[in-house]
Amino acid sequence: MGIIGTNEVNFVVFQMTGCAKGWWRDYVLTGPAGSPSLTWDQFSLIFLEKFIPFTLRKEYCRQFECLQQGSMIVTQYVTRFVDLTRHAIIFLPTERERVRRFIDGLTFTIRLQMAKEMRYDISLQRTIEIARRIEMVH
């Protein structure tokens, strides 16, 4: 989407309706005056804690910890990874950790090829592009 920083939060808040909109309004009104804007990761964490029951969050985290590409194509693995990452944000607070976990779940063949191309501080999006390219070659 190209939305970065606090703009992500503003974008999501703008689209909120119903109880989510009311919750956010109350959150802002009861927070300390002049407090800095939340980062996307901070916002995601408090939102999930409010709207996703603990037992369901725990199950999503378990699924995330066990996630492997297996017989999925990279695109299917990416979809599942991104979906579960939203619920496991506390375990992967940085981009580098998300990249590491993404690579760890890839098939051995792709993971082996990724080792040849990986650099420190590569973005998750770039990592995904490399994995898709490697898959197309094999």
C-alpha cells in the first residue's frame, strides 16, 4: 500500500465503524494529553488485545510458530504468513525478525537459495520477491 509510520494507524482508524470506532475514540480521550502517536505495531497490539480473545490469539500464535511452507506455493505461504503475523506481532516486533521467521518456514530448497542472496536489513517485501523468483526457477 505504501502507507508508512503513523499513517497506517490513521488509515485504519479512518475506516473504523461501530464499537471499534467507539473504542478508539475512548482510547484517545482517556490517554495522556500530548502523548506521541502510536506506531503501527503498538496500535496492532492494543487492538488485538481488545478485540481478539486471548484463547484465539494463543491459537493464532501456535499456528504461526508451526507455520511451514510445506506443499504450498510461495504465494500461498505469504498469504498465511501475513495473516498470522498480525496475531503474532508480539513475537516478531521488528522487520528483521519477521524476515528471519519467513525464511525459516520456507522449503529447504528455497531456504538454501535464499542464504546465497540474503543481506542484513533486507525488507520482508524484498525477501518475498526473492523467494517467488527462486520458486519460478525451480
